[in-house]
Amino acid sequence: MAQHIVKKARDMVFTTPVEHAGNSEGYTADYTVSEANGALHTGFRVSKLEPGGWVGAHVHSYEESFYVIDGELIVDTPEGSVVATAGDYGLIPTATPHALRNVSDRVVTFAEVMVPVPRERFEYDTYRVAPVPQTDPIRIDPRDPRNRNYGHISPENMAPENQTQDKLAQSASMRTALLVYSGISVKMMIDSDLGSDLHTMFMVQYVPGGFAGPHDHPLEETYLFLEGEAIGVFDGEEYHLEAGDIAWAGVGCVHEFRNASDTNVVRWLETAAPQPPGRHSYRFRRDWTYLENALALELGQSGKESNE
């Protein structure tokens, strides 16, 4: 079975998901990362909801999150209705009744993450339920301390120079922290702090010259490219990746990235499933090559000493 997937935006085919046939209208998706494609932990698709479209109330035996790429998506849950616009994201905890609708005059495009991977033999682990009340939707407000499962991220949030108290929309905390290293910026979105038990979602940005060398993980990663161009290498195969493309690396897939531009940033949405462990979530080949060389030197010296 393949250990990685790369799908270009131009190759996506949008159809009604089987599990929502008869319980939706104007809802289509390209199911890029799935059980059929070799994923064990992650389901990932880009979805579209036409003006006036809807998805009826249902629950899943998996954890779900979403990220709005364009348009306005209304999410109805027993806790109330929210309207999510570009850059908004949210978590739908396992077994939470929810429904979707689009009351605007434009198509809404959004990414959906499902962990663990939905199983075809169990009708994709989706079950219809009684209708969820439709209340007047409120805008997602990450600053509201009562907010439990939603957030917002924009390109400005990825710039290190914007991480000051006067520029941050929210009070400075680990919730707003930006991790910066080797020309790479990472900001967490969905994690245990926002109620997730099974996966994480975060935004990644590389400045010109930014790169990450060959490495792998004890988990699956999915990438949705949003801005700029990147070179990605998966188990020795090189790909040119740009906005709208999706890639997936399975457990043990050795992969690396670099910014393909000398002038522009590259930015993508990334997920990890299961959630990364506290230690050893990365295995960089360069570190183990260093150890290999160090051990060879130590063994060589030991052999020399034993012969003297």
C-alpha cells in the first residue's frame, strides 16, 4: 500500500459523499485521504456547499474538524449555530449532533478532517439523528472566553513580528504562541486545549530559504497548500506543490519540504493523527546519521585500544 499521496487541485473530482446521499443537497467533496487510499488514522477532503445547500443532522463515531477556505459555512449544533468564514476553523467532538448549511449566494469551500479514518464497511461511521435546532448564527469570536471549539487564523498570524501584545487579537498565552525555527513558523489551531482527543490541526509557513530535511513520524500527516509554492519529497519522489494541492504522508514515510520561491512565503494547513506523543514525534535522518558516524568512531577507537 502507498505510504504517501499527492493530489493536484486540477485533478480533484467532487461528488456527493456516500454517507450523506439522501441527507444533503448541494454538498460535494473530493475524498483525497481515505481508507481506500491506505490511510489508517486520517480522513481528509475538500468539500463544497452550494448556495442554499445543506447537510442534515448526523453524528460520527470519529472526531471531525473543519477549516473554511472561502465563503460562509453555518454549523448547527445543540449548543447553537455559528457562521464560519475564510480562516475560521472548528472542532466537532465525537458523537456531537451537527448539521451544515449555506444561506449565502456563493459557494462555500472548506476542508474536513476525520480521525480515525471513516470505514466503508460501517457506512463511513456516520449516523443520521433528529434535526438540530437552527438558531440565528453568530460569528466565531476567538477572543470570547466562552468559546470552546472554534478559532480563526489569518496569514498575519504567521508573522513573528506580529506576535506582540498590542498586535495580538487575543491576550498573549500558549493559545496564541507562534513556534519559529529554521525559517519555519508553526501556529497550533486544533489540539487538546480546544477539546480534541485524537488529532491536531495547525498552520505552517516557510519564508524564502526555509526548509525541513528528511524525517518521518509515528503518525500520519496531511497537508493542504494555501499560498506559494513548495518542493516536497516523499520517500524519494519529488513533487511541486502549490495552492489547492493536497499531500499525505503515512507512518514511516520519509519526507522533506523546502520553499520553492526566493521571494515569497509558502503556507499550508497541516494535520497530525493520532496526536503527537510527548517525545520522539520527529525522526530526522541527519540525527541518526550523526549517531551512526559517532558510534563508528567509538567502535573504531575501542578496536584499536583492544589491539594495543
